[in-house]
Amino acid sequence: MHKTLTGILVGASVIALGMPGAVAANAATTVTYVALGDSYAAGTGAGSYINDGAACHRSKLGYPSRIATAGGYSLNLQACSGAVIADVNSKQLGGLSSDTDYVTITVGGNDIGFSSVISTCLGINTTSCYNAVAAAATKTGSLPAALKPLFDSIKAKAPNATIVATNYPRLFNGRDCSLLTFFTSEEMQRLNAGADTLSDAIKSAAGASGIAFADVRTAFTGHAVCDSQAWINNASLFSSYNSFHPNATGYGSGYTPSVTSALAAVTTSGTMTMKTGDTTSSDTHRGEVKIKPKR
């Protein structure tokens, strides 16, 4: 029989009351969690990448693995760097079923060209940056219509699950501290505004589909690129896939508590088990920021 969130809560209450047999019953419960999406869901930027035969840059330091470890859940980490909505829909939903308890998804950034916009704006051509941001905003306008069918499909395949869609943090604090980039203050303001517009689109689609939404922006406030305690990786020339993604602390202190709260996840006894998907994006470099060294 499927474990509903209510059932898990009741089980936890029974243990607290010390009723006979409660511990054994709870230990036998397997809570299943499927994590879907792009690089931000895979844990790209955190390091310690899983050697699973795929170029997805999945990390046990990402928020899905942290949540699963804390709860002792069975995690199916399908998320992959570079994934767009179509990839999630066609390649990542196979692990969903009526027995799935939790689902999280972070997707949409690659659909509006996040990496391309950042790659353009870190250069010296401000006009090109503004044009790229404007083009991304136009794509964002159609994003809710693309996300809702995906969210509806997840609900249909995992009808008993608690489902949470997440957004992306604002990346900048108005200061450029890298020798590899040429961001102006106005460019960074526009990029942060674009992140807010993207968040609104994801929240709108989540609401239309009746699933929960985790907003990570407040948690990341004061921890942008170039802040003294940055939770976002700055530009990296030799591991550009890490660039402008959360670091391990960002996933642990930014994403994990925000997503856990939205899931209303209950900590259970047991050891986290994990499996990962295959290469779930046809182009894992799609979400990679292109960086050229200064001359």
C-alpha cells in the first residue's frame, strides 16, 4: 500500500507515543523520492560527481541527495546537466509510479537559454547582453504553457506523491570580482530581474497544475557571486560547467531547507538508497557557460 504523507506522520506519532511494534513498522517503510530536472537539480557545481557512466554532473552534495540522506529515502536521481523540459518529459519520468512519495523538479533555465545569456553578458558587448536578456524574457513568457503539461504528466504518473517545483537564485550582488568577466552593474541588475521573471513563470505553472513551489531566492540573499560568503560559483575557465551554479554550501544551506519545507518532508529511520538515470539529456553541454580568458 502506498505511503501517503499523512500515513508517515501518523507513523511518526505512533513512535513518539512508544506504542509496541511501532519502531519495527516504521523501519520497514520505504519512502521513495524521484528528483527530476537540469543541472541545478543534479547538483552541478557542488563537486564530488557520481561516476554513473553519464556526463550529467550529478552530485551527492546536491539538494536531492541531501534530502534523501536526511530522511533515509530511496532516491532515484534522474536530473541531468543540460536538460530542458522536453528531456525531462521524454527521458526522466520512467521512475514515477503510484508508489512514489516525493518528486522535486528544477527545470526551465536551459529552455530560455540561461547559459547562452550568461556567456554573452560576461563579455564586453553590453548591447549584445541587453539583447540576449530581452530574448530570454520573451522565451520566459511562453514557459508556463510549456511547463504545465510536464507538471500535469508528473502528477498523472505519480498520483500519490507530493510534488515540488523549484526556481533559481539571483546570481549577482552588483559587483564583478572575477578576472574572467566584464559584467557591468546594469547587466547584473537585468540578469537578476530575468531570474525573477523566470521564477514567476515557474510559480505560475506550478500553481496552475496544483503542485507546490519552493522559492530559494530569500535563502540565497547575501550569498551571491562575489559576496564574502558566496554560495554561487563564479566563472571557472577549466571547469566551466560549475560556473554560476550553487556550490556545496549553496545546495546544503540554500536549496535543501527551502525544498524540504515545501515538501513538508518527515524524517524517517533507515539508510538512503540511490540510483541514477542514464544520460538524460541529448546535450549535456547545453547548460554550460562558455568562458574565454581575458587577453
